Amino acid sequence: MIWVASGHHSAVNFGKYAFADEEYIGKEMEPAWTENLVLKAAFERFNGKLKELEGVIDDRNANMSLKNRIGAGVVPYELLKPFSEPGVTGKGVPNSISI
């Protein structure tokens, strides 16, 4: 359920539409969680895994031996990069979706 409402939704929809002002998984901790050391530690572990995932995506984008990495108009894959700068970037995994 989490995958369909976040990662899968990002991969299949965000390449089609301009978007902004989204809330992304792992971007920041809920303020109420900061006092609970168990939740804080779990969030920090999860956030670390997201940073590792972003590194994997960057490494694959830089690997010219992978398919579609040569020729005109090659753009990096960024739809599932977990972190996004402000504005319309095509990056980030949403915390949830609205239908």
C-alpha cells in the first residue's frame, strides 16, 4: 500500500505533470516525533537509507554502460530521487496522494 501511494505514484505520474509544494517522505521529521527517541532513531535510519538510494540513482545515471545513456536528449532519471529542492524539479517521493 505504501509503495503504490508513494513510490509507484511518483514513478508513473510525476513525469507527466508539473507540480510544486509537495511534502516528501523523509524530508523532515514530524515535530511530535522529536521527543520520542525510538521514532527519532527509526526516522534517522530511514532517512539514511533514502540518502543511499539517491546515491544509487546518481551512480546509475552516471554509468554510460547502462541502456539509454548515450545519444541526443539523454536526461537523468530523477523521478524516484528521494530528496527535492524547492520548486518544480520532477524529484521526490510524496508522503501520500490525493485522489
